[in-house]
Amino acid sequence: MIEIKQVTKTYADGDALANLTLTIDDGELFVLVGPSGSGKTTLLRSINRLVVPTSGQVFVDGVDVATVDLQDLRRHTGYVLQSGALFPNMTVEQNAQIQMEALGWAPAKMHDRIRQLMHRVDLDPEVFLDRKPSELSGGEAQRVGIVRALAPNPKLVLMDEPFSALDPLSRRQLQSLVRELHRELETTFVFVTHDMREALQLADHLAVIHSGRLQQVGTPADIMAKPANDFVRNFFDDEIARSRYMQQVAASGLGKVAVGDETVTLDGRDTIFDWAAAVQTQPDVVVRVGKTRLVAADLITYMARMTGGDQQ
Amino acid sequence: MLQQVWSYIAKNQHSIWLSLLQHIEISALAAIITIIIAIPLAVALLNHRRAGEFVLQVASVIQTIPSLAILGLLIPIVGIGTVPAVIALVLYALMPIFSNTYAGMTNIDPVLLEAADALGVSRRFRLFRILFPLAMPMILSGIRIGVVMIIGTATLAALIGGGGLGTYILLGIQTNNNAALIVGALLAAVLALLASWLIRVLSKVPLKRLLIGLVALIVVGGGVYGVRAVTAPKTTNVTIAGKMGGEPEVLINMYKELIEQDNSNVHVTVKANFGGTSFLFKALKSGKVDVYPEFTGTVLQSLVKGDQTVSHNQNKAYQSAKQALSKQFGMTYLRPMQYQNDYALAVTKATAQKYHLQNFEDLVSHPELIAGFDPDFYAQEDGYPGLKKAYGLNFTQVKTMEPSLRYEALAKGRIGVTDAYTTDPQLRQYHLVVLKDSKHFFPSYQVHH
């Protein structure tokens, strides 16, 4: 568990974080989202103390990070940076084993672990282990970055806008890879992004941060259904309007209260387009979102209410 | 020209080879010391940006001081020979190697440094596996610049008795021997290019092997050096040095033969072309040199303190020089040789015939002749200024030039009259006419010790 208690970080030009308190549970995929300059990266860095807070405390598993051996803390924390941040003078394998090497793993054990993870992220070890970072595409480099972060089996992985420099296709692939990996591992992921769609798609819980202050914490469904303030509403507005999340359909008052077993269960984060696809293959499909059951007629009604693409 | 160079090389093969080795030795020593100082210093100052910038400024300022001036400044502190030469070279090469190392290490992508911190690497890992490899191209280019600079500047070591290829360059300038000059300059240039190429090749070798190689080189080099120092024969008792040029070399070799003839157990080392007057005198003072030939006039005019007017009487001049040297420096000024080298004024045969020139007075009526004088002669009270007073000479145009160049200039008609040393072989070579000093203005310049 990560507890951030009343953390303030003051720079010469003002507060990057203002008295921020937040708790992240074990095993969560927790997303910190906000516009650039909001303080989300500063908050992430205060967890492994790359940033030393001006005041306040950060606890990881109940231990104040100000009091621990930093090198040890960091060697047990995975870290993924923008565009991989692989060392250009080292091969993929050398890059991937940095933390294990620092922790004193045996070479054979390191090699096996890296090969296993390379397979998991769909990179052939035979092809890639001896390559230099300059011989990798952006997506491949970031996969290696993920291998490096997961290699020593950390309990916590921090990700600082890892996919923001990638092309849309690679980004989508890596987003689903991260979700899969998170589901398989019992690891806490803290993920920073400025992309609200990415935040909504990945997060178990997300925290919206603006001007160094926490705006709202909750599940994507909570936040879409009940934005806490104008900032949060505006921040997600475009995204919500464009995506037509099922959560919105459920919140619009259509449908009936679910009772029995429905054929298809959709997540609040699925969109009406997923629903439409389901209707296309099975015209009389009944879908369930949370406690609401919806039939094909509801889809038509909902779409009829949409005006010019900006209907809530 | 090419033929001259070849025959010069053939004749002096052995000593050229020795000079080349000496040049490499001085340069390598200076380069290794510079690297050992500059790179750790840059690493130590990495996290102290202000101190780093300060060192950078100081190194740049040192760089702007002409290397000749650095050599001059170092003589009173560390004397002459290889030591001040190496120190000057180190000071000189410090700036490119330090600044490139520093820049290379401070300009590493901050994202990579953040990654290194976030992964919790050790300081050693950070320095040797991340900082050094990433800065290596910059560091190597700094070393390349530094080494090329060292090899070029090391030619100046010859000025202070450090030896090396500069000996031939200086000799060539002093004695107007282009073959020697070309040999010295060309070898130095080739050496610089070779070193630059070698470093470029080495830059492709992995760091670890490079470090092992460097350590091995230092150990082997140090071993060879040590063995040579221990086994070197210790029969050297007397060192005789001489100024630049052929004339002092003949003199000191005569001394060597005379001394060794009389004392079979004394070994005499001859150091020809050792340097200029002040270098030699300082070498004598510091005991690096035991004997060197010097002119009475120079002793009185330049070396001893006090307003020493030079007597035109040979014996009187010798006595006053001897007393001053013994009193001020505790040196012995030996009895003069039967050899005299005086200042004179020379013109070409054609000029002498055309204007009927025989002695200095005859020049008074020809101020239109262009005079070309040695800078010392032009400035010293016993030179042209004195002549002006004594004879009323007043040339409308006076040029100062290198002593070695003025005879040729005279022969080619670029100047009309020049100062001359009466022993210079060029007087005969160019069929010059030495005018008579009818008023005995010039003091006698005899050679003593």
C-alpha cells in the first residue's frame, strides 16, 4: 500500500504539489491523470523519492520512504520512463538486467528471467537480446523498458507517461499488454498519463490532478458518472462525448433494472459501438451494464437523442 | 631540396632517431599526466558545476598564454630540461581534455540519468557503465586534440634543453638550414597525424580492454624507464652545453676532447644546441650544466647586475666580467680562448665598391641604405643606439630581423647594410665586406666560461 500524506513540493516558481493526500491499494492499476504541469509526475517521483517533498510523508507498505535505504527501495521498484530510456551503450539484455545485477542475481537466473519476460511481451529473445537500443522501434524499446521494470519481480511498478511518444497502433497494443500483465501479476502499477482516454481504459482507480491538487479519486465509471467539479467535467468532456461509454447510457435513464442472467455483460468503459456490434450479430441481445439491462431499442433511442455529437 | 633533406637524414640518422624517440617520450609522458589529472578532475567536479566552470575558465586562460611564455615562467621554478617542458605541455593540454570530458558528462540525456537513479544503480555502475561510455566519444576527441597539441608544442621543448624534434626546427632557423627545419617540422607533423589516427582506432576498442591496455602500457613503460635509470652508466661527470648553431658546437666539442685527454676518468657529455643565453645561464646556475662558452660582452651586458660599461680593452673587460660573475653567482670565468667574435657592420661587395665604403664613417653619407639589424643589436646600448652617437649614423629605414636571415637578405639586395658577427661563415659565403670600426666602438666579445 502506498500512502501519500499531505505532500507539498515547492519549486522556485510555485507549488508543484499542494498538500496532497492519496492512498493506493496493493495490486491496483492506479492512474494519475492531469494536464501537463499538473504535478502528476512530481507525485509519482515522490514515491521512489526521485523528488524529495518539501513537506509531508510518503509511506510504501507502512514505511516512510525518507527513512529507508533509497538504493534498495529503487532496486525493488520497477520504473518505466517515456520512450523506454534504454542506455544506448548497452544491449537489450544488459539494459534489462540492470536491477537484477544490482541485486546480485546469478547470471543464469537473470538470463532465464529476461528470456521469459521477452517472450511475454512478444519479443523473440534470439532476435532482440543482443541488439542495441538504436536498432529498436519505439514500441520495441518500450516493451524492453517494461521487461526491465518487471525483471526483478517488483511489488511496485511506476510508469511515467510510458506511451506518450508512441504511434497510436503501438500505444493501443502496449496499453492492452499492460492490462494483461497487471492481471497476471500481483503487482501494484502506478501509471502517469495526460491522456484521459488512456487513463479511463487502464485504470482500476484513477486520480485526477490539477495545479498540484487532487481533484477527484475513483473508478473510471464513478468519475464519468459524477465528475466532482467543472475541471474534471471539462477534462473528460470531449473524451466522453466522443466515446459514448455504456456508463453514460446507463446513467441516461434508459433500460430497466436487471434481474436475471443477461446474455452479454458490458463494462461501463465499453462504448455504444461495442453494443452496436453485439446487436449486429445478435439482434435481440440484452446487455447489462452494472445494474441496468438494455435492449436494442434502447440503443436506437439513445442514438436518436444524440445531437451533433455533443449530447451528454 | 628533397635531395638535401635525404642526405641530411642519412647523415644524422642516429640523432634524428633519438630526437624522435625523445619527442615521443616527452609527448606520451605529458599526455598520460594530463589524462590522469584532467579526467578525474572533471568527474570530481561533475556535481559542483560552479567549480567545474571555474576550472574551465582557468584552463582556457592558461591556453591563451603563449607556450613560450609558460616555459619562461617555469624556468625559475623548476629549472630547465624535460620537467618544465612536460609541465608546460600538461598545462596546455589540460583544457581540451578537461573541457571535453566535462562537457561529455554534463550533456548526457537527463532522462537516462533519471533512469539510472530510478533503477537504483551503484555509483560505480553509474560512472563506469553509463557516464564514461556515453561521454567516451567526446572524451576521446578531447584527448585527440590534446595529444596533437602536445606533439606540436613539444617542439618548443628544445628551447629549454628538453630535446625532441624541435632541436632540428630551431637548428634549422638558427643556422639557416632548411633541410634540418623540414626534417624536424615534418616528423613532428607526421607524429601528430599518426597519434591522432591511433586514438581514432583505439576509440573503437571497448573501454575495459582500453583501460587494461593503458595500465599495461604504463607498467611496461615505467618498468623500462626504471630499468634504464638504474642501469644507466654513472660515469657522467661534466656536462658542457652550447648555444644554438654550429660555432658553439665546434667549441664545446673541442673542450670535450681537451678535458678527456687530460683526465681519462672524466666523462664529458656534450649538449649542443641547448638553447638561448638565458636558458643556458640558468642551467649553469642550477647545476644542470657545468660549463658553457659565453662572450665577455654578453656577460657584462646581460648576465651580471649593475651598470657594467664594457671596456674596449680585452683584458680589462675579462677581469671585470670575471669578478662580477664570481661575486654575484659564485661562478668561475675561465681564461679567454684565442677566439674573438665581434660585432661589425657588413655590406655586399657591390655596395662597397659603388659607394666606396671602407669604414663606419663612410656610411654616414648614405642614410638611404636600408639597414637590417638583429633585434638585440637594434635595442642594446652597445649596438645601433651607441653607433648612432659615436659615428652619427642615421639610416632612414631600419628593419629588425632574425640574425640567421639577414645575410641572405643582404645578399639578395633586400637590405643594404647589416650588423654581423665577425666569425660568421656567411660573410665568406656571400662575399660580404666587413667595414672597419675605426673608432673601436664595439667591445671585444671573447668566449670564456
